[in-house]
Amino acid sequence: MSPVYYSLRMRAAGAGRHLSGAERIVLADQAASAAAQLVARGIAHGGQTAEVHCTLEPLDAGAIRRSRLPDVRTWQVPDWRAGRRLALTLLMECGVGESAAARAMQALDRGAAPGGSVMRGAMLVDAQSGERLEDDPARGVRVSRMDLDPACRDALLATLSGAGLAHHRTAEALVLAGKVLHAPGIVAELCWSDDPGYLTGYVATPAGGYQRICPLKQAGDRRGGRALFVDAGNRSLNGLVDYLESQPVLFTAAGTIHPPRPWSDAP
Ligand code: WAQ
Ligand code: MG
């Protein structure tokens, strides 16, 4: 019998706001332990968590696409402001307009949801005009149904960890960016965490892969988020959102992982 894959999603909320979320693709015999892990993560928010929702849904195995993770580069910058300048440079190199990139960074910096709080999902941003395109600016678009292939998950995690990328955030962000980079009309993704202690962020582009920037935010800052830059001339927003939310993608191989390098634009 061929294996049955499930989409497993968790979201945790408290005091009327989103606290954390996660998405996995698991086999039936791993579903209970993976769900328990995500519930544990959802309630580990310093007593703020009021509710944790877990959803388990079978996937059509024939619809699953398999792919390779993006190549990884890590740039060490002198401080978070230099990190933002590098992010701007990388975004402009791949065709995002300067003001569109700057506006998106400003939105993430201030809290991209109405009222300055953190969004549950990603903003969709017109790569030229900088206009926000998502229907719901509080929820954004939640990229879902992607994971390391269960058949090689442990080997891929060992490869990442052997290259100095042991944090679960890195593997999860790499998987998310890997799915995003195959999306129709995507020019780039920009991300930094809402965790006040996790300062590494990234810019991902189809040509440049996954480029980590350490640091990309200031220590102690509780704001973070994601901007997905969309080619204005190639905008089938419904098709794009449907792919991001629903198309299952599993990663079966790592890309090239380059050693960390310093970057500075100081004279
Ligand atoms: N789809 C869309 N947006 C999401 C998703 C998703 N599945 N998950 C999170 N977001 C948005 C949401 O606004 C979060 O507030 C924000 O992104 C940050 O999420 O070492 O940990 O889970 O290479 O805090 C990046 C660098 C870490 C990793 C990112 O994001 C590395 C991170 P977090
Ligand atoms: Mg998260």
C-alpha cells in the first residue's frame, strides 16, 4: 500500500493575537507525536497562550511535488542596520524596486498588521509599486503544506546541522522559502522572525537562493514577518495564493550550503 501523507498545521493565539504557527507534512504513524510536539510549541509562550488549534488533513499523494531545497548563503554584517542595507541590495538585484523594498521593510519594522501588530501570515507586495495585495492585512497569506520528505527528513536535518544550521527555525524557514521560490510570479521573499531573541533573517530569490543575514533585526524587537514580492506583470493572485496555501511540496535534497562570509558596505 502506498503511504498516506497528512498536512498537520498548528496555530496558537492568546490575548486576541496570533502567537505562533507551524506546518508539517507527516505520515500516519508520525502524526500523533508530531502533533504533540507542535502543541507543546504552541503553549510555550510564557503563559500567554489561550488556545492552540491543530488540524490534520489527508493529502492526495499524487498531487505532491518533490523538489530540492534552495542553496544557502550566510552573510555576517556589523549590525542590524547594515543587515537591512544588504537586504535592500539583494532585493533590488533581483528586480524589486527600491521604494517597494523600503516600504515593505518599514511595514515589517512597524508591525505589518493594522494597529502595528504582527501578521499571522505573509504580506503580498507588488515588486514595482510596493502596493499591498493580500486580501486581509491582519492574516496575510499563510504558506502551508510543505516539509522535508519524511523518507529523508533525518538525513536532511543531519546535513543542515553538519553545516552549522541546526536550529529548527532555519530548517523550517528554508522549507518555506523553497516552496515560495517555485510559486508563479514570485520575485523574492524577505523575512525576519517575531522572536525577540532570533535576529537572523533572510532574502530568498529564484536566482540567489536563500541568503541569510545575521543580524537583520535589533535584539528585543517583537516584530517580524514576511513579505512576498510579486511580479506586477504576472499577477494571477488567486493562482498564487492557491499554490502557496494548498499545493503540497516535499523536499528530498539539500542545495549547496556555503560557509558564512562577512559583508560590509562601510568604506
Ligand atoms: N506563511 C506565511 N507567513 C508566515 C508563516 C507561514 N507559514 N509562518 C510565519 N509567517 C510570518 C508571520 O508573520 C510571523 O510573524 C513571521 O513570518 C515570522 O515567523 O536561521 O523564525 O516563525 O536561516 O518567527 C528566519 C531565519 C527565521 C532562519 C524566521 O519566523 C535562519 C522565523 P517566525
Ligand atoms: Mg513561526
